[in-house]
Amino acid sequence: MSPSFSTLRRGSNSGASLLIAASILLLAPIVACAAPARGNDCSDAPPHALNDDCLRFGISNPGGPAALDELERARQSAGQPPTLILSFSDFTAPPPIHDLDAAVSFGAEPVVTWEPWHWLGEGEHDNAAFSLRSIADGLHDDYLYSWADQLAAWGSTVYLRFAHEANGTWYPWSVEQGTSAHTYVAAWRHIHDLFASKGASNVKWIWSPNVSFPGSSPIADLYPGDRFVDVIGLDGYNWGTTHPWTRWIDPTSLFGPTLDELRAIAPGKPIVITEVGSAEAGGSKPEWIRELIALLDEEESVAAFIWFDHDKEADWRFSSTPEAAAAFAGALHERLR
């Protein structure tokens, strides 16, 4: 996750820290109307399908796929269950098989964000041993083979999102932190091909930049190539006026330009908004939610969106207020696909 056009940094489940912010222009919110329920929960969509037939709803919750109480509350608030559950793992942990099983038991597919560093706790991380150069050079192959073997043996579809938001400035695997685009691509391809050599065809690869902003690295330079990517991800947040240097930004302005860029880079690839959330401060969050889902409903290349349902630097949860929750449920039921 990152702020809209800034490099303010939140924590994922790993507790990432606040780093840098870039100024953004004030953009007026666009007012949308509440909608009566019409009903499309993607229940008719083929399993494991990410395509233009259905706009799927997913979630990242604090406790992950095993926190059934959180997922059930989300189901009740949204009026339908999430069909994708996003969690986070560092580069020292084993594959989260228990979480994968829990997601499937809930009726969802797991999306694992795999971060190449070591979580130390209390928002601290160690990347010294896990540079992308060392990964590309094969220094972590035993660890990678373990992941590949266990995920292949697990057997069901799992979406693996490695080294996300590399076009930003807040992660050590980003170009701005000293990792070259060439090294990023080399590491990605090395991991992909290692998994393929172990027969882990059930692992689907999500390449996930952040929305572009002044000072971000060129997205095209970081694209591993069509053979190495199954799904295009995109992260973006409306920080509102949470901080003096952030401003309210509507969903079209937040996502539109980068969606156009991604379609040009990887035409025909399904796109998933892999992290999205909105603060309350600075505008109407219910209106923002309605506009977001209406926008994505019209963007047929977007197959799903995953809401970052955490109360952290801002209360990102779609149910942060009863009005926001009602807007979310209404917009989900009103969508046409």
C-alpha cells in the first residue's frame, strides 16, 4: 500500500514504516448515487476465473485467511463473501499452507504477497541478506525450492505477488532504493522459472506496481514479460487530508492513468486492484466507494479488486462508518458484472 501520488508508507501485515511523501494536486471528489441492490456475487463465474465476466471482490484483513470472525464480519457488512483473500509473508517464513487451507475452506482463493526481507517486529525489517541481486544469483535457491515444492504439493490455485510496488520509493527492492530495474526483472524471472521447474503450475504470478506518481520509477522498465506474469496487479490509496501533504483524490484520477499504462504494457492480461482503500478525512468516503466500484465495473480489463480492510495510519476499512459500509454493500450489489 502507498498513498495516492505520494510515497507515504503504511505497514502491510508486516508493519512497514512511514518513509517519504510527494506533493499531490487537490482533486475534487465526484459524487455518486446510492444504488438499490441488484445482486451479482460472482457465484456464476467459473472457479479460478479472473476475466471480464465478473468483477470479483477480495479483502486483506488483519488476521488473514484464518481469522474467520473477521471474514464473517466482512461478509455481513458487504452483503456477500470475498472470493479473494490477500495476506503477506516475508522471505524467512515457510509457505503459509494453513492460511491457504483456511482461504479455500472459506470459499475464497488465496493471494500471497511475498516480500523479500525479514520481518523483525515493531515495524522493523532486515533486507541485508535478501537483495534481489542475491536472489537472481541463486543464493536463496534452497529456500525457493522449498516454497515451490510445498505449493506444488498443495495443488490448488494460489496467486503469488512477489516484490510488489517496486516502482515506489519505500521498499528496498525498489529502483529508488538502489535496485536496478534489470536486477528486479532478473530476480522475478529466476523465481518464476525455478517454480516452473518444480511443476508448480498451480502458482499464478501477480506483478503488482503502485499507481504512478511524480518521482515513481517507470513501470514498463520493471515488467518481467508476458511469459513470467499471469495477472497484472495495481495498488492505490486515497489518503485524503490525513496528512498536511496529502489531498483527497477521486478513484478515476487515482487509477485511470496507470490502468491505461498497464493495458499498453501487457495487453490482454487480467488486471486486479490488489490493494485499495480510502481514508475518511477530506471528503465523502461513501461517495468515493460508490465511484470506485462503478469505475471498476466499467473497466472490463479489471477482473477484481482487493480492499485493504485495516485500521492503521487511517481507518481504511470499508466499514469504518455505517454509511461507508452501506455504500460498499450497495455498490457491490449494483454492479453489472
